[in-house]
Amino acid sequence: MRVTVGAIEMPAARRAVVGYVMADQSIKPGQRFREAQSVLFGRAAPEWTVQDVFRGVDGVSYARIALISDPSYSKTLSTSVLSDRHRFVPGSVVGGERG
């Protein structure tokens, strides 16, 4: 069985994963994250801040994040990767809210 999500047709087995990604509205610009497992020379991994959240042409929700210590260094990840607490954890508290 195949399911159409937006303009993308995919196997029904992926519907649950796609539904999770599409329903993920919890990532917002300004939030901070750090990689969960990364420790560099005994120090915690650097923090990233969410610059933008958007839906790609593939129907997946993405977040553009920038390194806080050097905002010129950025990358784009799916919001499901950023939401995965095995990969990323909330960063420092900014403006009274947790990353």
C-alpha cells in the first residue's frame, strides 16, 4: 500500500515516521541545542541556535542551525533529528525558557 504525503508518494510503512516529522511543531527559532554525546577535550559540545524552521520540497520539516560561537558556521537538519534526545539536548536557558 502506498500513501501520498503532499506531492510525495511513499510506502504506507513510512507513514508513521512522516506523520511524526510533519506533526513536529516544537522546534522554533531562537532555541538552543547541543549534541548529546559530543565531548571535545573534556568540554561539552558547543551550542547551536535555531535560525529558521521550514518545510522542504520533500515535505520534511527542517531547522537551519548556527554555531553560537561562530554564527557564520551553520547547517540544516531535519527537525526530527534535532528533536531526537539521543542526538541533541536543549542548550542553555535564554530569556527564561529552556532551549
